[in-house]
Amino acid sequence: MDFNHFLSSYLPDPSYGGTRLYRDMVEQAVQAEKCGYRGVSIPEHHLINILLVPSPLQLAVKIASVTSRIELVTSIAVLPIRDMRVFAGEVVQADMLCDGRLVLGVGRGAFAYEVGRLGTPIEETKKKFEESLAVLEALLTREEVSWDGDYYTFDPITVMPRPERAIPLMLAVMVPEGIYHTARKGYHVQTTPLQASHTILLEQVNAFRRGKIEAAATGKNNRLALQRGIYLARDAADARAKLELASTYYQRFDNVYSGPGIVDRGTIRPLPRKQTVEELGRSLIICEANEMIDRLSAYSEAGIDEVIVTSNFGQEQSETLDMMARFSAEVMPQLSGIRQKSVA
């Protein structure tokens, strides 16, 4: 099982500033490469202070300039708010500037507050995403593409420059049935159970495996990535402090994900949650090394190929960099030899 560091780009205090925020994200990416992570994942969100990366391709190119090995995964690029005729060329250029290390993660968008203000109501994002993905793939794989659909109508065009390789595509999907169909079509899949039970996670894993088997040769090398909130604490007091920070983060996250979307001048208002801090602690993996190894071992045994580690909950940058180094030394080596078990 591999590990990928998620560049959460969380700005709880806007006075910290975007320049410092993005320097921190680049520094974390460099640290991830030093520590042996497989890659880094770069979110995309607009108009709010969590997951704040308006252009994930730009950040990927910057990180590529200061690293040499790690994969650069967009997690995820929101297709319904973009014009695929422009975006396809941007993807090709970014992949070239990233020396062929780009993995294009795409999705429909998660926050109604955000996509609605950018012109696409959340109720329309699924249908628009499906057509946008079809247009994007056509432009990346064929010349002289024309289209006549619900959202795109255009005469023949050829995106230039042409791609020099097949750029890997990863789709963000949460519902098990959707994961199955996505894997069956031969895509990499990124998922998360959020605060759902381990049973839901196993359903997601089994759905991917069923789809991958049916995809046969086209899905042979495809991977399932699981995003989780993870922080390797030094002791119980450190774990509790980070859990308190995570609770505030999710008060903001839930506001725009499933709540009313109350945002004050770009800052999401933290709202009370039904889930207690203790309950949140059971769904996140914020703990000391021995407990973390036990809990992550279950993911490896279930058949997760890669864990996307979300660790930025508002702590100091120095704490995050230190945690990444300790995670690499104390946890990652203990999981390298665990074999997958059946989850049927």
C-alpha cells in the first residue's frame, strides 16, 4: 500500500496570506518526496478558505519544478465549471511541464455554494460532468473533434500541442455502484467513506475490485485510492489537540458540503455538528504509532492500493513537516509487506 500526501491548503486565518499558504504546500510536497510518499494530491476549490487551490494544474507545475519523482495528482479538477476546449490544452501543457508525472483526477464538484456561484447548479453537475468527461477524452485522444450535445456544440477542432502520452485519469466517486461502473470502464478511482462505517468502506473496495475484474486488460493497472484524515500524534495530548483542530475544520467543511453554505467574505463559518468530537475521533485516524499501524493495516488487507493522507487541520507548518517525517519512519515501513486479504 502506497501513501500520497494531500495538500489541503487550509486557510483558517485569512491574514496568514496566500503567498505563505502556497509556499507551505510546495514545502510539504518537497517533504513528501524526501519521505518516500508515492505522490501528492492537489485539490481544487474556489471562493472559500478550505482546500483553496483555484488552479491545481498551476500548483502541479510549480511542484514539478522542485521535485523529481513524485506523482502529481489533481484531487480533483472540477469539470462542470470549465470549458473542455480550453482545459484539454491546459492539461496537455501541464503534463509536459510536469515531465509526465501528472495524474488527472476529475470530478463533478462537491460544494453547492461554490459550483452554483460559478454558473452550474449542483443538481446539474452530474449530467454536465459526464458530457464534459466525454468531450475531454475525445479532445485528448483524437484530432478534428466535433460535438453536438446538451452542453457542448462545436465544429471540428484539434487541441494543440498533441499529448505525448496517455495521461492517466482518476475519477472521484463515493457510491459503491458508481465505483463499480467507473472501475469497469478502466479508470483509476479515488474515494472516501467520509464519516461512514468500515462496512461502507468495504463495500466501496469490493465494488472497485468487481469492476476491475470485469475491465480485464483495460483495468489491469488501475488503482483504488482512499482519502482519509490521518495525523500521527506524539502522545495522547497531541492527539486530542489535533482532534480539536479537526473538529473546527469539519464544522467548516460540513457547512458547505451538506449544510447551508454560510460564507463570510470568503471564510466559511464553523457551524455546530451533530457528531461529537469523540465520534469524529473514531472516524479519523489521529493517534499514536501503534494504533495507527493497526488501523491502516486493515486498509491494506482490504485491498486499498493507496491512502491519500489528509493531515492539515490548522496546525503550524513545522508540526506538519515533522509529522510527515515521523509517519515515514514509524508507520510506512510497517505496512510495506502486508498482503491483501479477501473482503468478500
